[in-house]
Amino acid sequence: MGTELAYAMGPQPGGGGGGGYLSFLPIILIFVVFYFLLIRPQQKRAKEHRALLENLKSGEYVLTSGGIYGRITGIKDNIVTLEISDKVRVKVNRGNIAGVVKSDVMKPD
């Protein structure tokens, strides 16, 4: 009686062995979706940020990644000198510049 039950639960003969490539299709689709939704937009933002850092000019108002607003007074290699108040200047790494700010936002109070 026990062997009859084992034969009844066994795999069907001749079916289920194929479709090796088809079983990888969902995983491949997930990677494609991740690429277009996550990786590609991040690469685009990084490229735009690199272009922004390369085009910094003296006199522009910027925001650092630490939240400090200032006007660029000098650029030398990877060091940017910012004037954050009257006669107060700090040097920051060029990579710490988060973005350029409109000059009308930076008007003194």
C-alpha cells in the first residue's frame, strides 16, 4: 500500500523538464526594471552634478552639502573659497557644493 502512494505522488513522465531559459525571464525583467527606474536616473543626476561643479564661476551664490550659503570668491583646483558673511571666508572641497542658488535669494536682509 505504501508504494502505490509513492507512485501517485511522483512527477509526471515526460513533462516539466523544459523551459530552462523561460524560468530566468522574470529575474531578467526585474533587472531591466531596476535599471530604468533606479540606476539610469541616478547616473543622469550624477552627470548633471559633475557638469555643475565643472562650470562654477567666481561670484556665483552656492549652497554646500552642509547647508551653508555663500558667494564664490575663488576657485583653485578642488578648493572653493566661499564668502559666507562680510569678511568671513571658508574653504570647501568642490565636491561639497550641492547647487547654485539664484542671487535674488541671497540679498542681504
